[in-house]
Amino acid sequence: MRAVNLLPRDDAGEGRSGPALPVVVACVGLVLIAALLAFMYMSGSGKVGKQRTALQQVTAEYDAIPAPAPPPAIDKQLPQERQARVAALSTVLGQRVVWDRVLREVSQVVPSDVWLVTLTAQSPTYLDGGAAAPSAASSGQLPSGFIVEGCTYSQDSVARFLSRLQLVPDLSEMSLAKSESAGGSGSADTSGSTTSCPAGMFTFTLQGNVRTGGSSS
């Protein structure tokens, strides 16, 4: 008699195997990526929170700063005062007379045969508004801001000296006031001063005005 096995054969068990390796690697990779993204999100959220807190703190400190006080009214007046002072300084400098230059220029044009006895000079006078007073020529008076008296041997020397003084930039309206032969005891001019010159020489008086510092060249 022949034996028969009535139990079913396990065909399905023989054909099954475990999950493939690529699938396992992919699953593990997805898990790692998800974990990394979660970590980055948490880290970024923490930084954003800290920055937001710092911003709120700085904003609160800025709001706590008191508003600056309005500038004093004098600050608006300073530019006008500065302009006025600059204008006043310019006016004063324009009216200034450089006396050392004037005397140097006169000394350079004195002829060798002319001797100066007296020299009188004064700054030009000005009106209240700062403008120079009318010149002697326009007012019909003789100039009196610069008067020089001296001695020489001839009238030609007087004329030569006068022509040279007329070329001095700091002098104006130079003219001859007096020129005559000197006596033994000096001769008085129209202003009452006495010019002492040796007998046989000529005494002369030249008159003019002094220009301001801004008028000379």
C-alpha cells in the first residue's frame, strides 16, 4: 500500500523573500532628510525669535529716547550776524590806509635835488553810511589829506617831483599849492606853517589826498 502526504505544500513560502536593499536605503534617506529639515526649521525658528526679541528691545530703547529740544532762536540769527560782520570787516579793510606803503612809495619818487622838510598826511574821512566824503575837486576845495613841503634848486625840480607824486597809486589830486624863492629866514605858506630853506633855493608845497586801501592799485 502506498503512503500519501495529505498536507499542502508551502509553495508560497518558498517564493517570498525580504524587502530589496534599495527600498531600505530610500526609506532611511527619507527619514534622515525629514529629521534634518526638522532640525533646520527648529534652529531657524529659534534665531528668528531671538532677532525679533532684539528688534523689539532696540525699538523700545529708541522710543524711550526723548525728542531733541528745538534749536534756540539765536541760531537762526547767526547767519545774518555773520554776514553783517563780514560786510563790516570788508568795509573797514576797504577804508584802511597802508601808511608804510604810502611813505615807501613817496620816498622812491623824491628827486635827488629835492629835500623834504615836512610831510602831513591823514586818512580819508567817511560819511555815516561808510562812503567816502566827496573829493576836493568835486567840492571846490583844495585837497588837504596829503601835504608835503620842501626845498629845491629850481622850479623844474618842483614840477618833476609833482609829476612823480601824481603817479603814486596811493595818492590822488596832487597839485601845486606854493612854489617861490626862499628868503634868508624862511617863508610862510597859506596854511601858516613855515618852511625853512637856505637863501637862493625854492620852497614849495604840494597838496593832495590819500586813497583808501581798496582804491590803490
